Amino acid sequence: MIAFPIIYSAYVGVAEGARARTLAAARRKAPSDDLALLVGEMENAFAAAELALDDMIRLAETAMPGPETTARAMTGRTLAGRAAIATVERAMEAMGGASFYRDQGLERAFRDVQGARFHPLQEKPQLRYSARLALGWDIDAA
């Protein structure tokens, strides 16, 4: 409940850095609808990552431990991770082939943000846990 906002703030930070580098580079490109669409998608993904992280922080500050709090925190973990990864993916698409050059920093951001997938409770178990809780089923059953 307390650790996950701290851990996932690192992944949101990676996404934020990728976003900033991409915006700086994209501002130097000629305007195009395709670039605008990719940057818009990147902006939405980053906003989703921030919103999920903010909710996780609020939860850590105010909620009492329990199954519902665990479900909410783990949902935030999944949403923040997905959105951070999507932010970096859209950043790379917007940057194009240059995103693979080491000096751009996006290839490292892409690799680093993938770690968000591997912290427990990983996405599929989180989905099952949240579903069992919502359905009133035993959360400890297989």
C-alpha cells in the first residue's frame, strides 16, 4: 500500500523524461497530423499514469489496510505501469527512428519502463484478485 506509489513513481518518472525529450524534439519538426496524433496519445497516456500514481499516493496516505485497499492499490499499480509503458512507446513512435539512438535516451527509457510489468501483483493476478473481490468470491481461493 505504501511501497507501490514509491516504486511506481520511478516508472512514471521514466515516462516523464521520455515525454520531455520527445516534446523537445517534436517541437523542432514540421507540423503534421500524424505527429500531433502520436503526441496526443503520449499526453493522454502520461496523464493516465499521473492520475493512477496520484490515486495510489492518496490511498497510501488515507486508507486503512484491507482487501479493498489492496485491490485499489494493485489496480493503481497496473494502470500506472500500463500508462507509463504506453507513454514511452508513443514517445518512441513520435521520435521515429532517432528514438533508437543512444544519445536520445529513449531506448534506455523503453527498457527501464518495462520493469513496471514485473512487480507483484502482476497484471493477470491483479485482475483475478480485483474480480474475485468485486464478485464477492473468496479472494484466497485459486
